Amino acid sequence: MSEIRVFLVEDELLHAENTKLSIEEAGFLLAGECDHADKAFDEILSAKPDVVLMDISLPGKHNGITLAKALKAEVNLPVIFTTTFKDDETIKEAAATSPVSYLIKPVSTDNLKAAVTLALATKPLENITDDVKLEDDAVFIRSGNNLQKIQIADIVWIEAAGDNYCKLVTPNHQLVSRHTLKAMLAKLDSDAFVQTHRAYAVNRHKIESIHEKEQVIVMGEKEIPIGRTFKERLYEQLRRL
């Protein structure tokens, strides 16, 4: 289960329920929800989410855009705008608040997952020059406003997530780090991990089976591909078990 906490600001019941379902399907946690711009500010600060999903058109003295400006000034939380409007003027006004993304409702699970991942990956790391901290047999990975401690032995696989990011997956967490896959492997400096594909490295102690015909490694419900150039290295590592 992911530790990523999402706060939803939405006044339309149908869209609120649809978006909450997408949040759940994406593996995120609903940190809280509000349907009124004038009430949302204090509730968001109290909930301390990692990301805010913000409808642009909201009832109250404020709207989503002015609320996003207030949040940026106070806590600099990443905001993802959601709206049914598609006009250039609305987009221009929303862009002035530097949102991480802009989603058209109804919000799909795939688009939400991509937007939230981007939000966390681009969130400023205040006073921290590196989002990975090593301690004995554990690693601390930044998740929103927190550093999440992960036992290195619990990491099941590491997955490239864009050009300069990777995702560490354990049975209980999926955390994005500002490192390439290669850099993360060097950082962990553990012979438990072997790269099986240009976008994947696995903990060889966690491998359940290998389907040689399909050229995939089974890690629970996940099937990880085996690249041709990595196959020989993988089998060499497995012979050492």
C-alpha cells in the first residue's frame, strides 16, 4: 500500500466520487476532502497531504486558483488542477499558479497516477540536497514531507520512472526517488540487486520464478521483463544463491 496522501477539493458529488475511486485504484490514500474553497485551506493544512487535487471552479469567496495561490505561499504544496473547462483563458489563469498538472474531469486512474508521480518527483526538497539517506541496512526515501525508512532487504524491485527518476517497490510502499536506476543501484551498493532490463532491477532473493519462454521474472503479481543483454548476468547471479 502506498503512503502517498492525496487531498481532494471538489464540490460536484459525481466527480468527487469518481475521483475518490481513481485515487483508490491508483494505490494512493485519501488524506481528506472538502467541497468549499473557503473551508479547504485550513483542512488541507491540518491533513498535511503530499498532493492536492483541486477543482478550479468552487463555491465561496475564493476559487481553486486563489486557493492554490494561498497554499503555494503558505506551504508550497504541489497542486493538480481538475476541471471541466477547456478554454485557453482558464488554463492561462491556472498556469500562473504553477500547478504540477491539469486534468480534465472525469479523472482517469492512469492520468491521476502519472500526475501524482510527477507532482512528488518535482516537489522541491527543502533544505535537503539528496532524497536518499543510507543508514546501516536501511534507506530513507523522501515521500512528500517525510523521509520514509525502508529496509534494503525489503525492496522487491526498482523501476525506472522517467529519465531521471526511479521507483522503489516493497510489499508496503512504492516510493519515487530523484535518481536514475543506475544511480540508485550504485547508491544502495548491494549485491542483492541485479538489473534484468534497462528499466528494471530486482532483488534476486525475492524472485519467485522465471518463465523462460516468456522471458519474465515473477515477483508476486508483477512480471518483470528480462532483456537479452541482461540475461547472462542474471543467471550468473542466481547461481550464487
